[in-house]
Amino acid sequence: LLAIDDDRATLHLITQAFANTPITVKTARDVPEGMEILKAGADVVLLDIMLPEISGLEAVRKFHGWDPKLPVIFITAGGTSDTAIEAMKLGAYDYLLKPLDLQKLRDLVDRALEIRRLMSTPVELPREAHPKLEADQIVGRCPPMQEVFKAIGRVAPQNVTVLIQSESGTGKELI
């Protein structure tokens, strides 16, 4: 877990929140320092929106340019609807307001880590020559179907509404 915030108290609070967990917390006070840590390895980023030199909203573009699947959770003291909408448009995993609710923070980070793990795990299909198929099984090994399987894996553990569009008879009800 990488936490980027210019407030030392917030960084200390985040570090303490994960002290007795298997999660390693790395901290940075600005985006350039955070980018160096990110390149060394991080699975989730907690990112303050109001940072010196470059805002968190600008930083997330850089982070996703380097790693498009990186879950970023924004944290900020000033929560306007415009900021929240902009953060989500930029691909934020979620958005938290300060003061941080530590239990909610831990739950969000756990879910983001699980999403990251699922996105990093390749989808594998049985390699039998003629696998026994049931009537309600999705079939396909081509790259586009692999992308569909990955999308299902990313969305399945979340409690969200999903719109699936396709031509009649393509198997939407299976998904």
C-alpha cells in the first residue's frame, strides 16, 4: 500500500491503521517521491487530492499511464461533488473524506487488493481436447473472450449494477 499525502499526521494514521496486518505501508509526501515508490512496487495507492506542485487528480493520470490497472483511492479534506465526480472519471477505485474512518479505510484497501489480485491472475480454461460442456457454460478461448472473462472477474465481487449489451443469442444471460 502506497500512501501519498503532504500531511504527516495522515500518513502516520494510515501507517498505524495497518500496523497489525500483513499489508506493508509505504509513504510519500509528494507525487515524485510516490512515483519512485510505485515503480518499486505497490498494489494500491491512497492519494490526497490537494498536494504541493501537482494535484492528486493530475497524478492519477501519470500513475495510470504507468500502470492502468492500479487501484487508486482518493483521500481529501474538502469533498465537493465535482471533485468526487472528476476523481471517479479518472478511474479512481473510491473516494474517502478526512477525517478517515479507519475501519472503512481498511475494508476499502482489502477490497482494492483483492481486485488487484484478480486482475493479475490470468484466466485459465481447461485444456482438454473436447471438454464436456453443459448447456449453461460460457465457451471461448480467443483473446476477445479472454477479455470478457477478465471483465467478469473484475466486476463479479463488487455489488454494482452492470449493463450487458449484445446481439440476441450471444449468451448475455450466462454472464
